[in-house]
Amino acid sequence: MGSDQAPRPVPGQLVQVLRGKETGSFFVIVKLIDDRYVEIADGNRRKFDHAKKKNISHLDLQSYVSVEVQKSLQETGRVTNGKLRFAIAHYLDGRLSNNRKGESADG
């Protein structure tokens, strides 16, 4: 019964926005508000101090969770904008290299 629910988001997890002005952009969850809402930031356009409140149903939760961001949030309750940018860049670089490997194998 409880297994029918979608996976719970966690701080430090990367998400892709499905609805709104930033559709298609990647962000990091910096705070869980309740069962329905989280706060997201990317360290660039949306800084940690001005994180965006977002409905979870408007986000595509990625499987990647940044350990550095998680650790910083647990220790200090904050994370630097640089760490947020690094986490997103690291995820996107890995994703891009995986796509290249798949293309060379297919082509």
C-alpha cells in the first residue's frame, strides 16, 4: 500500500523542473517543506538565500544526490552557491559522457 507512493525527495537531490518559468532546468533540493513542497536552488539564477518553493509534482526527481550538498546542509543548515553549481555541473557532465558512450556504441 505504501509502496505505491512516489519516492520521497531528499535534500541534495537533483531535480529537473517540469512546469513553470524554469522548465527543463536542473536544480538541487535545499529544503523539504512538507509532503507536497520543497525549496530548490541552483546557485546561479536562484541562490540558496532566495530558494524557490516548488510543488514536487512539478519536478522530475533525478536519482543523483550530491553528498557534498547533503553533508553541508546537515552540518551547518546552509550550502554555498558554488557547491550547488558544482553539483549540477558534475551531474550534467556525467550525463553527457554517458550519452556519448551510448552514441559511439550505437553508431
